Amino acid sequence: MIRATFIAAFALAACTQPSAPAQTPPPPQSELAQRIVADLARIDAELAAEGVVAAGISETVDLGGGLTVRPIDVKEDSRCPANVDCVWPGQLVLRADVSGTEREITLGTPLETPQGTVLLAVAKPYPFNEWPTTELPIPPYRFGFRRG
């Protein structure tokens, strides 16, 4: 009986041992990676701003009044990289299902629909001429929409 109690107590103690703390990846070291991390944080704040509804590719957002948007794919992303001086700022053109109709939405340009105006207000990630993928993976696109 004492032996069974000892084994049960030992087994129970083994189950309650604290686990090792989770390993967090080291922060990016290069100046470029740190700049990109700061830029991604800024864009995340814009995506979370009041009145902005965020979605990734194939996610549907409801802007109210029957106005829905589901990004399908990025048709063009010729935005000037953040770490380059460009003559033209470029543009991002998104192919999306807007309230059941396939449309193209350009970043910063209002799109009129029978259900109301939609604006693609923000897009993540912002392009950089170089991306230190060994330090920082390129995140998937996220888009912020608002009613116009």
C-alpha cells in the first residue's frame, strides 16, 4: 500500500513540474530588419484604427448596408519601396469581390458601388527594396477597408 501511494505521488509530482519557458525568437538585428518591424507595427495600428475593417486574401469583411469585400488577389503592387527614392509612387491594385461583383480596387482611390463607397485605405506589408528574410519572414497581405 505504501509503495502504491509513493508511485502515485511520484507520478502526480511529475505531472505538475513547471515546463521550460517558451523560446521566443531573437529580435531582428540588422538596421533594415528593425526598420521593417517598426513599419509593420505602424501599419498594424492603421489596420486596427477605428472605422477600418481588415481582411487578408479570401477573407470577407462586412462594411454594413450590404457592402462586403473579399480580396481575391493582388493584381499589381508597384508601390515605391520604403528604402528607395522613386520618381513615381506606384500603386497597389487589388482584385476583389465587392458585394458579389468582381472589381478592381486601387489603394487610396474610392470605389463607388450600389451599396455605397468603399476605400482601400491601407495595405500590409509595405514593400522594401531588400527584405532580410533570414531575420524576418515576409508577412501575408492584409488590407484595411473603410466606407467612403
